[in-house]
Amino acid sequence: MSVKERIFAHPPAPGPVQFDERFEAWVVSRHADVRRILSDHAAFSSDELAHGAHPAPHHDNPVLRSLPSLDPPRHHELRRLVARVFTPRAVSALEPSIAETARELLVEGSGEVVDGFASPLTVATLAGLLGISPERRADFVRWTITISEFAGANAEDPVRQARFHQDLTELRTCIREVVAEPRGGMIPALAAALDESELLDLATTLIVMGHETTTRLIYHAVLCLERFPTAPTPGLVEEVLRYLPPVGGTERFTTAQVDVDGVTIPPGARVVASIRRANRDPLVFAAPDAFDATRDPNPHLSFGTGIHVCLGLRLATSQAAVAIRALRKAFPGRWRVPEDGLEATISPVGVDIQRMRLITQRSEL
């Protein structure tokens, strides 16, 4: 089976709650159950450090203390501080600069969708949002990779541990420099309300989750448009989010014994909410395995729901929409992603694309 065939393979149909030995977790896949897991933060906590049954080997990773991993009341306090940066008006104000960056990247045309377009586009947007200078963008990418990979068994590798602590020290130093010599952006604006550790946790959230989610969304949109070239642009991003979500699943931790769809789950258990399978639930979506950009309504769960609904969802969808419009304008012909131009790691919880080359009728990107 080719890489693309594996990426587009239909996930198993949603079904009863099951314990999966691979993840040492209870897997929930029906739309209603996943929605409950994501909404009921009192029973299903995001805080692994507080409620996980076993010590996390990556306990030093600031991702575990960032906004998506916090429970109320601190979650609400921090989210209110940050939310004003992601209002519809604030995101709309960013769109002209995002579009200009996309145009410049397409003119330069390095030949790779990953390294030449999607990744630098999102890095430029997020670095500017944080107030990090353009000169640090290469470091930004490196920090993203190091922090996102420092989890599970990887966190027990001495080489990865050394690299993680070195890059985290660099990021902390960068934050100090941004606060000391502000050029605008979120970090200087919040410096009076948050201490250095909290600023680090916040920056980590945006660097890892903001960058990875948006770049994957753009990659997946390119692949969907290769397979479904007549899909209309309006509604395209939302259907890509449903059909090939950037993150296939997310985890929670039970705060007490709880019953889900007739299955009793013990306290401290890891629960994986399968976003991709929930997004194909035939009880919610007509013809769930069909790609339909005109689907309305489209109640996918790719950005979560409840108090942890993705704070940057408007920015992510805006960047993806701008990127697709720019690509379609620059390359209006048929697209092709050759198998030898696509490298990806595929797991039950998502697709991580390392390389993608897009060939058009006019030229190559």
C-alpha cells in the first residue's frame, strides 16, 4: 500500500469503548462519546501531571503545563488573557500579511510544500504573533521539533533529553530578549501579567500546537485537492478538517471512576478520544467516507469542544484558507503529489508529513 493510500484509508467505523494495549488507554470513537469526553473536564481532565495514574517521563515538557493541559480555575484565567489576540477582528487584521508571505514564498519556490511553503508560512505568522524576530525563525522550527518529540519513550533517551534541555534554555533566553527589547507581539504584551515560566508555557503552546496543527492542515488540504480537484474553495478547509484532521486523537485522564456508554473506566486512566473516527460517524454525517466541501452543517471535532476548544482555530483556518487560495491562484492546473515526493509517518493518532513535492501542469512547487 502506498503512502497516499495509507493516508486516505478509511478509519475503522466508530464503535464501543475499548481498551487498547498499544496506548495503554481506553479508546472512545463515537461522536457523542468523544464530544462528552472533550466537554466534561471535571470527569476527563487534560492535566496528566495531576491525574495520570503513572508518572509522565516527559514531565519537564512545558506542554504539560500549558493552556490545553490546565483545568479551571487557572485555565479560565489564562485563556481570558490570551483570547483577545485571537478574536475574529484580530485574525482578519493578520490576513493581508499572511497572504503577502504566501505570495513571496510561492515566487521564491524552493520546490517543497513542507520546507518551502507551509512551514515557513506558519512560522512567520506565529513568530510575528509572539514578537520573535525573523532572524530566529530557523530556531523556532528546531524548538518546535524538539519539544513536540519529547514525550513518552523519547523522553527517556539521554541524547533527546540533552537536546530538549538545550533548546528549552534557548527558548527561555529568547523570551527574555523579547521582553527586554519588545517589538510588539503577545509575549511583551503579557509580560506584566505572567511570570517567565508562564510565558514559556504559553510560547510552547503556540510554537508546538499552532505550528504543527496549521502546517498539517495545509498538507492535508493539498492532498485532498490532488484527489478531489473540483472541490470548491468555500467549505474546503472545514471538510479537510473533518476528513483528514491534523490530529487524529487527543487524550484525557479520568479524575474518578466513570461510565462511558456502559463501560466502567477506573480513575487515573488514559482515555484517547479518536477525532478521526468520530468525524466519520454515520449517525452525525451523511455519507461519512465521502469528501464533500459543500457539507453543511459540518460538526467535526477536529478543534475540540468545551472549555478546551482550540483558541487559535480562527487563525489556523484563516492561514490554511489563505494558503490554498494562493496555491490555486499560482497553479490553477491539475496538481500531482508523486509517491517519491511524499514522506510521512502514519500512526493511529495522526499523519506526520516530513516531505511533500507538488507538481503542477505549469511547473513544480
